[in-house]
Amino acid sequence: MNARQKSDERCEICNNYFKVQHMVKVRSLQPSLLHRIMQDYPEINESSVLCLEDLNRFRTLLLHEIIQTARGDLDETEEAALKSLREGEIVSQNAEDSYSEKLTFGQKMADRMAQYGGSWSFIGVFALMLFSWILVNTVILMNRAYDPYPFILLNLILSCLAAIQAPVIMMSQNRQETKDRLRGQNDYLVNLKAELEIRILNQKLDYLTREEMSSLEILELQTDLLEDIRKQLQDSSESGFSR
């Protein structure tokens, strides 16, 4: 190296002296590059200057770290997607169909009886039967009525019907609660899958954003490297002509 001149400045990294045109002020660097340099050299401040050789070395190092980090993020995203979702599997199910397949014949009949007992058809048929019973035993048969007033046999039949209908309705209600639990579990699975898909989608968007920012940062670093190379070539050519 040539003898030191008064205009030469000292590089904060290698402590060597270079001409001013071969030095770069720290405050003009990108924040990410400055942060990376200060990780190894915390004593550097905004008033420091660096030589092109050390600056390019850290630029290259930062480029490798950015690329390695981007690849690592992509692998983590794919791994999270594989763990949170089963590829191509549909978690939503029809709770009515899946539960009905497990019912016995008696349980199905009980559900139908409970469904019919809570309809207007049952009320109409039941009212018609009562009216017919009373009409037959009071008007048509009169003295030969098999259940005269106060209709003791009718009361007995109604009591038996109520005693049978009550547990049938209760059994049907219990099965309805089971169906509701199945629907709730199915809704939970669907919502969970949707939440995981949204989370993975957000991760992919974040990755694309980081990748885009990394690409811009890489482009800027490459531009700076090319600019420094151009300056060095220009200085070399000027030195050759001056000789």
C-alpha cells in the first residue's frame, strides 16, 4: 500500500487507511446491512467509515443469510401446513346421516312416534277418535254402550297412552341431544380447519411479503456491489492512463 496521506481515512473494521474515494460512510448504509455489521463490531457508530473490501464482505455475508433464512421459512411453512391439515380430506360430515346409521329399529320407531306425536296430524286424529268414541257410546249405542258415561275405559286408554308416550318422547329427546352434540363437534372441526387454513394462508402471505422484501434488499445490495466494482474499474483505468 502507498504511504499514508493526510486525506486517507481509517476503516473501523480492518484499521487500515485508504483513500477517501475507497471509503463508505456508515450512515449511508442500509439499516439491515448496518445492523449485521454492528452484530460483529458493536463499536461502530454513524460517524464511522468502512473500506470497500470489508463492506463487500459483509454484503456478501448478508446475502447468504437472507437466502438461507428465506429457504428456512419456506420449509417451516410447508411443515406447518402438513401438520395442521390433512391434504385433500374433508372434515365436514352430515351428523344426521352418521348418527342414523347407528340406530336400531326400535329407536327409529320411537323417533317416528315422537315426531308424529308432536304434529297437528296426531292432534286431529286423536280429537276425531275421542269425538267418535263419545258419539258411539252416547248416541248410537245408547243403552248398549260398552263404555258409558263417565267413559272409564276411555280414561284408562288415555292414561296408558300418556304413560307410553312420555318415555318415548324422552328417549327421542335424548337422541336429539346426542345429534346436537355431533353437530357441535362437526361445526368445531369445520371451524378449526377453516381457522388453520386462514392461518396458513396468512403465513404464506407473510412469507411472500418477506420474500419480496428480501428480493428487493438483495437487488439493492447487488446494485451497490456493481456500483463499487464500476468505481474500482474506473479508478483503475484512470490510474493506468495517468501512468
